[in-house]
Amino acid sequence: MKIQLKPSCCLPDSDCCKETKQLNIDFLYLDLSICERCQGSNQNLLDAIDLLKPILNKLGYQIKFNQINVNTEELAIKHQFLSSPTIRVNHQDIVLTVKEDNCKSCGDLCGDSVDCRVFSYNGKDYHEPPVEMIIDRIISTLYDPKHIKKSGNYTVPDNLIKFYQNINKN
């Protein structure tokens, strides 16, 4: 009787034979230089990724993080951008509804009032999504993926059109 040994890379604690799965995380925003809401959301997302990275790596996931400055109407159409800031995990928005309120930073940037995204989590509203919310939504997406297909009927929201028109004047 011959015993066939597995190559050393396939030992139980070895990572070399694990299948790598891609986890796409997109951060879409209007401005990171002035907008406090976008800056805080970006930082909370980076903190969440740092906390999750060792766990996700152990589960065989490789994180691909994309920061996308949606600073034109053409980019808004390309990315079907609804509100700033937006976080998508595997092309799925972590928030299923769009709720907004006045964003002073973006208003100052374009010289007009602009509404930006509000994140609701556990009965409270936040201007930046809390780290625990982001972690919750990333994990939820992994274990309960809802493949939401982009609709061909996308139109740029009036709020964003106003922002783009005013930013081009300045």
C-alpha cells in the first residue's frame, strides 16, 4: 500500500493552496479635499478594511479597494452615482435607500447648497457611516449577496447636476 503525501503547500495551516476570492470595495465621492463628510467616511472605511483584512485574508479574500472621485456628470452616469459619499461592496451599495441632508462643505465648494448622503444604522442617522456599520455590511454582503443589477434607466439626480454645474462655474 502506497501512501501519497500532499505537497507541503497543502498542509492545513498553509495559505498557498487556498482559492483566492476577490472582494471589491468602491468608495465613490464628490470631494476629499474639503468635504468633511467624504473625508470622515473615507477614513471610517479604511479603518473597517484594516480591521477586516486579516479575517478576510484567512477566508481567502483579496481586497480590491477603489477610490473614485465622481467629479463630472459623465462619471456620475458611468458609475450610476446616486449620492455622495457611496460605499459599494461587490458593486452593491451598502445602503439600499438614499437619504440626504445639507452638506455645508460641498455647498462651500460649489457655492450653492448641496445635499449629501446620510447613513442610517441601528435607528440613528450619521453623516459618516460608523466603522461597525461598514463591517456589518461587508460581512453581510459576503454571506448574503444581493446581486443588484444596474438599471438602464439611470438619470443623474438633480442635486448632483446642480453641484456639477456650480463647480464648473467656480
